[in-house]
Amino acid sequence: MIRAYSNSVSTAIDEIGLVQLINKKIISLTVEYPLLDKLNYYLLENNYQIKDTSYTDKVTIAVAVSEQEVDKFLEDITNLLANQFKSSIGDTEIFEVDFEK
């Protein structure tokens, strides 16, 4: 009975997978429309999670960034967009990410 239960749990974990909880800061980036494609491409290529996008006379994208990467992220965005953006650092939220062994 114990062996059968253990096997069932192992099978379920293999199929579902494990996740870990990571604290991420929500960083809002506001850019002019001509810079949007460049920013989206960078975020996609670097696997950043876009939480929200709002369109007005400018575009504001809310990005989830791990707390340890915030400074590097903002430095990279500054270099990418030649400092032609505004940013604000919001609250910390908890996100599930795939567990890597």
C-alpha cells in the first residue's frame, strides 16, 4: 500500500512538476510608441513576465522582476532605450516559477 501511494505521488509530481515561489518587484516602464517594439522584444528575449500594459499618449508596461535583478534590469533598460523612459518600482508580489533542480 505504501509503495503504491509513493509511486502515485511520484507520478503526479512528474506530470504536474514542482514550482518555487519567488518574490518579484513590479516595475512600471513608460515609453513613447516608437520604442515599444524594441522594449517588447527585449522583455520577450530575456523571459521577463509582463503583468499589464496600458495605452494612452504613451505606453506603460508593468514587468515582474526578481528582487535581486532590479538594479541590473533598470541599467539594461536605460542602455537599451538611451534613457528615454520613465520607471517606477511598485510592490513586491509572489510568483510561481518552475522549479529547477
